[in-house]
Amino acid sequence: MDHSNLGGEKLNRTITIYSTRGGSGKTITSLGIGVTLAQKSYKTLIIDVDIEAPSLLHLLPPQSKKIQYWTDFLEKGTELELKSLMQPTKFENLDIIYSSSPKMGLRFLKGNADQWWEQALKHSLIAQKQFYEMGYDFIVLDNQSGTSMNSINNLILADISVLVVRPTNYGVGATELFIQELFRILKDMKPREDLFVWNQVPKVTKPQEKELLDKFITSWTKRLESMGLKHAASFPLDMMFNLQLLNDMVENAIFKDSEVGEKIEEFVDQYILNKK
Ligand SMILES: Nc1ncnc2c1ncn2[C@@H]1O[C@H](COP(=O)(O)OP(=O)(O)OP(=O)(O)O)[C@@H](O)[C@H]1O
Ligand SMILES: [Mg+2]
């Protein structure tokens, strides 16, 4: 099926998944979005741009041992054959570009870091254009948490940004300041759709617990929306989902009988593919 020309309009989008704090669920959300799009026959590329703490190498290991990493590309640019970066996955239509654990010798840790990152952004923009030309419909960037030159670069590339936030006081409290700072930097960049999703929302049964959670979620949703972010989904804290990951069942964990998987699919339909 060729979806690349939906309704006469070319559907190329880069989606950057980011957060203030680590462990909020960026990687799981990125993978969920990527796998869902691929299963709907969209050619999708996930890039592990979390160069300080890459996860995909372990979560969905590449089939080949000898691979080139995104970190190599940021360093070398188009000297490096772009095709050498993409690795197929067990999911049809889904490729991944991996990052390796940081090599201490990389040039970005020395010398003029700002200049290094400027160059890295130029390389990324060229690559983004070429990935679309190669036929990818969607690029999903699994960002690193917090503000850094790297995470800002990956947000500059985005058409859709998705903030993943957990319902904890310290999590969302820090996020508010982070968003203000981030949007100040990004305000004159290309138009973006800025979304946020609650993740790891505990399932509660007792009325007092429900009231406490609802109150928290409602008031913070309002606050984040007043800052220009649109609430797009809430994914439950699903311990079985996590348990399945231990068994290396990424496919099952995300798709089979998983509430997280169901919610991610709803999110993709509504906010990425704009089906109401
Ligand atoms: N909805 C969920 N239900 C249960 N467990 C979850 C859920 N979302 C994420 N997790 C678990 O929480 C942990 C952190 O998730 P993940 O690695 O996706 O976060 P991250 O934001 O990418 O972290 P990092 O900042 O380290 O890159 C993982 O063990 C993951 O399996
Ligand atoms: Mg991650």
C-alpha cells in the first residue's frame, strides 16, 4: 500500500519525543509510535538520538553486528553513506538508526562544542531531507531528556513534538520551567505541533485515590495547555507490559493485549494521522 501521497498531500513528518526527566517513557513511546505507523504500512525510521544513554541497541538489538551509528553520522556528516546507518527490524516497514554508548574520544567532548553542535544540526537537516527522498513517510526521534544542544537540535527538526510526562509533583513541576525555557529558544523556528502525553498513570480504584489523581491531572493539564502544549493522550502504568519486556518480548509487550499499545495506537490515529 502506498500511503506516501495521502489525499494528494505528501505526508512526511518528523516526530520528536522528549522529556525533562529521564525514565518518563520516551523510548517506549517512540517505539510504540514507530511500530504502530509501520504496521499501518507507513515507511518509518526511528532514530535513537539519545546519544548519552541510548536504549534501542538493547531494546530491539540490530540483526547485524557491524553497524554505523547516528553518533558517527553527527561527527562525520555525509562523508558517511546514509544507507549504512539504517538497520532493518523484525517489523516490516520499520528501520532503526542506532546510537552507541558515547565514545569519550568524540570531538564534541573537546574544543568548541557549540560549533560542533551547529555542524551536527546541519548534518541532521541534510539527512532528514534525504530520508524523505529515500521514501520514509515518518521519522521518529527518541530524544535525550533535559535541555542540551542535542535535545534542542532534535526539537528543531520536529514537525510534531511530544512531551512525555509522568504524574508526579517533581516531574511535572520541573517540566514547567523546562518548557518555558525551551519554547523561548524555539519560538521563531518552523511551525510545530506541540503535544504532551501523560505516561505511567497509575490505575486507581478507591474514590479518594481517584479524586487525588484526577485533581492533579486536571490542574496540570490546564497549566501545560496554557503554555501552548496540547494534551493528546494518557498512557496507563502497566506492570504486565514491563514484565513482558523482561522476557524480551518487545512485539508482544507493545501490541498484544497491552493497554499501552492500544492507547498509543489511538494517539497515532488521532494526532499523527489526523483521523478523528
Ligand atoms: N506506561 C508504562 N507502563 C509501565 N512501564 C512503563 C511505561 N512506560 C515506560 N515504562 C517503563 O519505564 C521505564 C522507563 O521507560 P523509557 O526507557 O521508555 O523512558 P525514557 O524516558 O526513554 O528514559 P531515558 O530518559 O532513560 O531515555 C522502562 O523500564 C519502561 O519499560
Ligand atoms: Mg530513552
